Amino acid sequence: MFCGDRRQYRCITGIDEYIDQTSGTKCSSTFQLQVDHVHPLALGGSNQPENLRVLCRTHNQLAATHLGIARKKPRFTEPETEFF
């Protein structure tokens, strides 16, 4: 758990804050937690504390997919080889 200056940062609880829209159940994962932007930077969001939340990696990627934000392709790919 990390708690910084409360005037600048809210306390990161160390648990996923994702709530399923359909069932209302809350994810309680503590694995691979990431700080997520509620309104993504790519869509004009900010780094202000009120725009940040903690999500597990799975729910962070799910949220990005729902917003249409594609993952970047890897910089380097294996060259295709031809077999004769």
C-alpha cells in the first residue's frame, strides 16, 4: 500500500476497484495491480488524482478495449521464414 501526500494523491488501497456493470460485483484481485486513468490520457484525460483508479491488469485491458484503445504492436517482430 502506498499513501503519499494526501493533498496531491489519494491513497492507493492495493485492491482492484473494478465493479462489474451488469452484476454490480466488485473485483477483489490484488494481483498485477495498475494505476488506470478513468478518462484516458489518449482521449484527453489528465493525471489528476480524481481521474486515477487501481485496476488489475485484466480489468485495465478490458476497460481500454471497451473504449476502443488498441494495444500497441510490438516494435520488433520475428521475420517470416520460408521453408522450401
